[in-house]
Amino acid sequence: MQDESERSKSDILTWSQASQAIDALQAKDFCLADVLIISDFFFPLPIDKMHKRMETKHAKGTRYYGLQIGETKNPYDKVLDKIWRISV
């Protein structure tokens, strides 16, 4: 994981959106929900702070899945529970 100071504005914006999904898990209606990220995964791994938030939710049962558009190799296999890949 990277330190926030090493990130560009666009990378932080991407993880800001992911943070909103994790925030939504706090709500009663979504507390048992999983998270699906649909992307080409051409963005950096989460910063440590975000990764810790994900791990906390994971320990409570939230699972993180990815649907990757394209088949390039990415480091998210270590972050997400499962990634499905589709060719375009």
C-alpha cells in the first residue's frame, strides 16, 4: 500500500469514491452488503488508511469483488476476494 502523499489527485478521487461505498456499509440497509468494483484497474492500490478500513469491514463479513474490463495483470488479486475478467 502507498502513503497518501505519493498519490495524484485523480488517484485520491478514485479512492474517495470507494470510500463512499465503505461509508454506505455503515447504514442499516447496507450493513450486510458486499462491494463490486467494475474497472480496468489502471489505478494504484489503496492507501494504507483505506486498506485498513476495507480490512475492518472484511472482518465483519463484507466481501470485495472486481469485474475487470480487459485482461491486463494487476495487483488487486491481493486486495479483492475475487476478480472476474472479461476481454473486450
